[in-house]
Amino acid sequence: MPAWLLYTVFSLIFVLASTALFFFTLTRGALIMRAVLGNSRHDAAHVYPIYSNMWLIRLVDFQPVIAAILLFQYDRLVSAITSGLNHMDLRGKTVLITSCAFGNVIPRVVTAAIESGARQVLIADIIKNELDHAQGKLSEFSGKLQFLQENATAMKQADGSVAVNVIFFLLHELPHPLKGQALREAARVLAPGGKLYLAEFHRPDVWVLRALSWTYFKVFEPLGLALWHTHDPLKQLEAMDGFTCERRTVFFGNFQILVATKNLVA
Ligand SMILES: C[S@@+](CC[C@H](N)C(=O)[O-])C[C@H]1O[C@@H](n2cnc3c(N)ncnc32)[C@H](O)[C@@H]1O
């Protein structure tokens, strides 16, 4: 094998291994350390340092990196939500985004909501640094936004107070009992006729992708695998009654977009 090819292969392996180690340390590795140190009893104990430390938030939040993490389906997933919002009449209504996310999802959702007439958009997250970071991307909408430090599993909003609730890749990071609790809260705050848009991982249809995805979850995000079976959000929402749900999967079933509409007469 020529020397240049050998160097290229080793460099590639080195970069991939370093990236994997970086993300492991700042995600699952940090949670293991927290548990070992007995520091895992507070409400935000499941939140990775990449979402709580401002320096790390700024380091990781680059659109190409985030797009790659979602296998370059990020834009498609966000577009599925924004095109739904574009078709709604939100005049005078309140839209809620439950939990921040990297990339341009929040500015795009806010833009779509306001173009459809929303009076205000509430952005809720358990971590103040995430809210501050999101605020930095949204200066042009400042009069219409409220940033709320809140727990998705115990929201302070009144019953039926929002017309839309958007949850983008939160559930797979929550401990299992909190997944159902977050969905119940999302359902509670939604007004009759309102819509919950939920983007998440899904069990892939193709075995190769399923094997890769399973390995990814086992190593980095073990709380996510339950979405494939015991904590399928569609089943959880349907079990609540009072919702009409549609699920669309993309990229060989690796991702899902759920739209749950709260029935007018529950
Ligand atoms: C939505 S998830 C990650 C999304 C996706 N992986 C991405 O590309 O950014 C991360 C966000 O959820 C927030 N979060 C985690 N648990 C929460 C909870 N119980 N209530 C509200 N926000 C929460 C974290 O603070 C963080 O801002």
C-alpha cells in the first residue's frame, strides 16, 4: 500500500475515533461520572454537558456538524414541521417550542409560526444557557418571544394554552418515566384543535441501518432505544385518547415526525 494511502487511512481513523471519544465524554460518559459521584438526583441530571456548558454549546452548534449527526436529514425534518406551520392559521395564537436544539430549527420554526400569524412564541428549556444561546439566534423576533426556564415534564403553562407545541429530539434523551410525563405535559398544554409536532429517532426498516443505529444508541444514548418499542411516542399518544395522530418516517425509517392533533371534543 502506498505511504500516502496509509497516512490517509490512519488520519481518517484518528479523526473518527477522536470525534467519537469527544462526544462520548460529553454525553454518556458525563452521565456515568455523575452517577458515580452521586450527583444525579436533580431535575437536569440527564442533560449532557454539551447542552449546559456555554463554551461547549458554542463549540458544537455548527449546522454541518448537527446535520451530519442527523445523517443529513435535519433540513428535511425541520421542513416537515415548518410546512405544517405554514398551513395553519395561527393568528393571535401562542406557539410553544419545548426544549432548544442546535442548528437552525428554532429560527425556522419561529419564522414559520410568526408568518402564520402567531402572537407569541414561547421557548422553554430546563437549561438557562441553552435559552441564552437560542436568544442570540433570534434577535429580529425579540418582541414576540418569551424564553422560559422550565422542565418539559412539569410545565407551568395552563391547560389548553398553546395552539402548537414543537418538540425536536428531546424524548430520546429523557429517562424512560419522563418520556411519558413530557408527552402528557405536551398534551395538557395544547388547546383543542392544536397540534403537537414531534421529531425523533425511529426504528430503521433496513437491517444494516438498524444495526448501526442500535450500536450508536448502546454506546452514546442508551435512553433512546426504548423509542423503538416500549416507549414508542405514537403508542403513548394514542393511549392518551383525544388525539388524532399521523406518523411519517424518513431515511429508511430512521427518523419520525409525529403530528398529534388534539380533538375538539375529547
Ligand atoms: C432537544 S435535545 C437535543 C436535540 C438535538 N439532539 C440537537 O441536535 O440539538 C436538547 C435540549 O433539551 C433540553 N432538555 C433536556 N431535558 C429537558 C427537560 N426535562 N425540559 C426541558 N428541556 C430539556 C436540553 O437542555 C437541551 O437544550
